[in-house]
Amino acid sequence: MNRLSFLLAGYGFRFTMEDVQTNGRVDVVASHVNGVFIFELKVGEPLDKAFR
């Protein structure tokens, strides 16, 4: 995730890694003037697992 954090910071995003929410943990929450973006990262796992 270090590469992602450098990329987000370089584009002016404010972000939180592994943000704790009421229903679990989100890998990355990034905010920018254009909106808020939520990233759930999975490596070697099926796509539907990320949506659960």
C-alpha cells in the first residue's frame, strides 16, 4: 500500500489507511475536492469478496 499512498499524496488526496467503520474496516478512504473515494483492496481473492 505504500505505492498507493505516495500516488494519492502526489495528487493532493487526503487519505486514511485501514479506516475502522461500523461494519468493519476499509482499506483506504481518500478525499479530494472532486469527492470521496473508498478502496477495498484484495490480492488473489475473487471480486465478490471485496463487495461483501
